[in-house]
Amino acid sequence: MAGARLWVSSLLAVAFAGWTTALWPWPQDIQTSPRSYTLFPNNFQFRYHASSAVQPGCDVLDEAFQRYRRLLFGSGSWPRPHRSGESLSPYPACLIYCVLTGKRRVLKKNALVVSVVAEGCNEFPTLESMENYTLTINDDQCLLVSENVWGALRGLETFSQLIWQSAEGTFFINKTEIMDFPRFPHRGLLLDTSRHYLPLSSILETLDVMAYNKFNVFHWHLVDDPSFPYESYTFPELTRKGSYNPVTHIYTAHDVKEVIEYARLRGIRVLAEFDTPGHTLSWGPGIPGLLTPCYSGSQPTGTFGPVNPSLNSTYEFMSVFFLEISSVFPDFYLHLGGDEVDFTCWKSNPEIQDFMKEKGFDDFKQLESFYIQTLLDIVSAYDKGYVVWQEVFDNKVKVRPDTIVHVWREQKPVKYLKEMELVTKAGFRALLSAPWYLNRISYGPDWKDMYKVEPLNFEGSPREKSLVIGGEACMWGEYVDSTNLVPRLWPRGGAIAERLWSSNTTTNLDFAYERLSRFRCELLRRGVQAEPINVGYCEQEFEET
């Protein structure tokens, strides 16, 4: 059913039927039955298996265990269950209690045992990190097994979604076997913090909900034309003169470290973007001479255009600035932008015209390519990989074979699936965002259009299609700030999360609607102000805390 096996009896209770449709994103393979086990919050624990390669002291899982206890049961105390007649199960790893209540035999579980195969807790997740896991809940076991801690995090999220409550408030989990892994290794969400500043709390809360959806890349579009909120320790004037407010509307070094660590503990990479040569008007006040002066005839207009690619000082600045960025952001990849460069100002500037003659350039795309190629060489020297917007590929800039091309234009110069075909045919890895702009809204269930996108629906060989490493949902900030970010993101962003995680056969819209509706209710229960996707209600509606 919907790309995975779901074995259930026709005699299931309504509550159990509700549970089966609460999973989001849908696992690759799932088998389940109506046999259920009771969980008592006061007794329940997350535990490491004795043979696990990681043990207590692993901050990633230690903190995750605490986090999921709070998510499932809250931070208060619960009444202890009646214990007369209980007998300890012979299965020590599973810790099942069997109670006879009249004629009814009740199975209870008080621990999920976690076993991780590979050592390592202090590293950062990477594009190559494994996220596969198996989850077994039966009479003999309540066990989560993963290759590494990142897979364990994904399995913990799935486990948390398997638990359901009866009308009386009792917690249950059903007999289940899951084998799961992501379809794509890069499943991202872009936030734009330049057009509207987003408080640190909004970013951290977004990272939480990303983890609930199994997103694993936070694409941080930090700066753009309107403002420069990133506080550079090498060039502090960038923030002092380029931010909306250098006291209240900036991200300090401490803020950035907190975001990176908060993301790491949830298995999320932070992909920082500093887009040049366009989208840089906020850079100009802090670095005089960096931007190109615009002319009207022979006279400067007092306005500025993109980064000036004709000056050695430009590349000296970029070398020092990106050395800082390479040290601050630990991920192997940086996003270097390269999109939407307006040539008008370059065309008007006599010094730019002279430079082009000197270089033998007769096309401003050649000038753009010269700048970007020089920048890519700078960043490569710092042992960093890079992601670029599709214009860099479209304009035939010479880039390394391991460059990742980010496809964002829906129709121009070609339709986005054709662009994916061209990028992969040229041997480059590709990311897709074109059909997944969450800032664009319309009346009705627009999540369905995003859900129906198939990233590999283009002409290409299996090898070429394997170069598609995933995609990103984008939330651009022209009309979005902390007042409307959350309901605009969720649960619509979940449609993209499932498309990037689940099997390509998980496509049934009715099945998706039923699960996404319930997942939205679970988000409300977790304190996330997710908007409704149709008429209806949730047992626990959103309440301000």
C-alpha cells in the first residue's frame, strides 16, 4: 500500500486505524498488526544496547532521548500504574510486562533499546552520512538498530509517531517491523534571513520541525540585497553598516555556533549561502569599492550594481572573507549563489568596459564567468566544495566536476525537468527546488502539487539520474517573517519532505492527505502552529504557550 507493506487486520479499532495513518514521511517498508503494547510514562526509558558502539555520554543520543521523552509524555509526572500481578518478562533487552486483568492479557513495554553499529558522536553529519535504521516492536523485542547516530535519530522520530493514546489517555504502540532509509541524501529547507530578519528562536524552532519531517539540510540564505545580518569578525563593518539594526537584527558568532550545534544534535547540516556577484547591495556600505558604480553617460549616478569583477581588491577581499566563512561553517559545502546578475550597471561603467576589452570579452556573461570562476578557485583552495544556482551552469562557467548545481527556475531558459536532464547529462550533481517554493501561496491544497513532483521524471540514463542528490523547499522572505513563518512552512513543507524521503511509489494522494492531516494534528500537539490543509479539527488544538 502506497509503496510499502502494511499488514493489518480488518478488525482493527478506530484508534489503531488512526495510528497507522500518522506516520510522516512514510517508511520504505513497514509491517504492522493490531497487537498492541501499553506504555507507562513513569516507567518508560530509552536505553543503549549493551553491544552498541555508542553508550551513555553520546550527546547526540543522550539529548535525543530526553527530547523525545518530553515530546511523548511531557515534563510532568504521571500516576504510577497498578502493579499487582505483574511478572518480569524473560526478555531483558525488551523489558515486557505481562498483566492478567480479568480475562484480558495486556502486554506492556517500558524501554526502547537502541543499538548503533558504528562509533562516533562528535562529528557533524555530511552528505554521505547513512540514515538507515530498522525498528522492531514485538513480544520479544523493542529495538532500534542503525548504522550510526544519524539513522538512530530518524528511527527515534518514527518511534515517536508510532505511539498513540486511547480515549482514556493510555499510551500504546503496536507490533511493528520497519526497515527504512531515505531515497535522497540531501533533503533541505531554505530560510531567507536577509529580506526579513528571523529571530534566533524562529530558526531553532524550524530546526525542530525539520527533524520531525526528516529534513537533514538547513540552507541558510544569510545575506542578500536588503540586509547583512551575519556578524563577520574579520569585517565587522559589513554588519554595522549593512544590517537593519546592528544591535538587534544580527546573528552573532555565538548565535551561529548555536544554530550549527542545535542542527547537529538533530542530524541536520547547515549549508551557508553567501550569494555573489549579484544580490550584494548590503555588502557595499561596509566595504567601500566592492560594488560597481553605475553611470549615466560619463557621470556616476551614485547608485551601485553587482560586485566589481575588474578590481584585484575584490578578490583580495573575497579570499579573506571566505577564509572566515570556511572556518565558521564546518560543512564541506558552501552555497555560492551566482544567480540573477543584472548587467545594466556593468554595461554603464567605463572601467568595466575597459577591463572587458583588455580581457577580450565581448559578452557580459563572460565577465560574470570570469568572476565566478575566480571565486570558485578561492573557495576550492580552502578545501571546500560548493553549490551554485543554475545560472552558473547555464552560462557555461568552468567548474569542478564535483560541483552541485541547484535548479530553481521553473520555465527559463527551459522547463525545470529539462534543466535537470541537461545538468546531469553534463555529469554534474543536481538539487531541485524549482517546484517547491513555499513562499508562493494560493487558495486551497497547494501541497498536492508539490507532493506530485517526481524529481527524476526526465530523460536520462540510470547513472545520470543517480546524480540527482535531492532537493530543497525554499522559503524566501519578501513577505515572510516570524509572524507567519510557521503556518506557511508547515505542514506544506512536509509534502516535500516525504517526496525526498519515501519511495517513488508512495504517491497516493488520498493516503497522503489522511496521514498529513493527522501529522498536522501531531505538530499542533507538539506546539507547532501548523496551518490546516482542509476542513476539520484536531483533538488537541494549538494553544499559545
